[in-house]
Amino acid sequence: ISLVPKDWDGDHEVAWGWLWENVERMLKNLMGKPQVQEKALERLILSLTEDAVNFLRREVFKRFFSLAPAGQDYFKQSTTRLYWIADKIIEMTIEMYRAPKRMVEDISALGLRYVGYAIPTEFFAPFVSGAVQVVRTMTTDESAEDAFRWSLTLISKILVRTILEGSTIVMQAINTNQEKALNKAISVSPRGKRAVELLNIAVGTQSISPLYWAIESGSLNCAKAMIIDLLTIRSDRENYYYGCDELFTRHPEVIQRLCADAPPLLPALLDGLI
């Protein structure tokens, strides 16, 4: 605020005060609740019988597919895999209370993986709603239901934020595996930032490499275009730009990685280093 004294007026002061008064009010309303909710949710989870757990596993996805039928196109795994996902969701809801800092980092890392899979964020809200509806049928403890809803909603919001921040046009182009789409996506980046766009997407403390994601997902056409772009010499009136240093700083083992996972990309890399 002290940096903008000329622009700051009474309206700004009122808005600033209103913002922090509401933040204070919301924090005061939540003080002490997480501990109570954690115990309530823990009691619910520990009370579940094997039959109840299997019911929860089945019904979570049944309700989700009912609320968002298009979601079935993104859950084509076996029943065993879907049950495992449901188990992880329950585990994450209680771990969010026990170790929130670690969970935020883990969820952010998971969200960056979802960026590569191009999962629409519109599916998260109906998934949360469906899961909460199922839990509501399994308990009369409103505290446990509220605890589950609060935790799962928070997890969903973190995932959505991570996906939205990480869904760069480069990552979207990689999902098409079309060299033309990749070149068009990176063409809008300034010369000095092209390497960063191709090598690093960071959200919070987590990051993902678009180049390595292209290799892992089999989008070798895009991966080749990325390597060629990185190792193309460009210049303006003040500097030359060549992404070799950035490439080997981010991925010092890139040659070994290409030898193991993508040998067809080695000629493009070696040609660019000449």
C-alpha cells in the first residue's frame, strides 16, 4: 500500500478494510473446527465395515456418472482400479486434517499430472457432490459429513487451481501430438522465455517438465519440435538466445533419458548441439 500513495484514496481504504474484516470473520468461524472435524471423520472411517467400504466404492462412481455422464469417458479403468481410487480419496480426506502442508504439495503434484491428461475441471464439482451424497446415506453424524465435505471440497479446489494454472498452451499442444500445434503455441512466447515455457511449469512448490511429459505420454512429434526449438539460435539487438544451457540445467540426464525412452529424438538433440 505504501508504494501507491498517489492512487490510494478513501474508497480503496474502505475496500481494503472490508476484505480483511471478512477474512478475520471467516478465520474466527473456523478456529477449532478442524480438530473436531478430524475426530468426527476418523470415527466414521474406522466404523466402516467391509460391506460399507465396498458400498462406498461402488456408489461414489455410480453417483458421479449419474451427475456427469461424460465423466465415464475418463474413467475406463478396471473395477479394481476404480476401487483403489475411491480408497485413496477417503485416505486423502483424513490426511488433509493430519498433514495439511504435505497434502497440499502432494495434491498440487497430482494436479500437474492431470494437466497432461487434459481432464476437464468441470467434473470435479459433480464428483464431490456425488461422494458427499453417498457419505450422507452412510451416517447420521452431521459433523462427520461436514468434515468429509469440507476436506474433499478443499482437495477439489486445489486440484482445479493447479490444473488451470498449469494448462498452458504448450501443454495443450502436447496433448494433440502435432508439431504444427506445438510450433504455433510456442510462437507467442518471447525469445528469452521460450526455454522456460518448454521446460518448466510450476504451481506452488511443484513443477513439471513439458518436454519430459511429451516423452512420457508418447507425444514424440511434439517432443522433437520442442528440442529443435530449444536448440535453435535466435537473436535480437541485444542478445543471442540458445536453449542448450537451460536444457541441460533443467535435465542434466537428458541424453540418458532419450537413449532409454525415446531414441528417435537423439538425432534432433545431437544436431542442435553441433
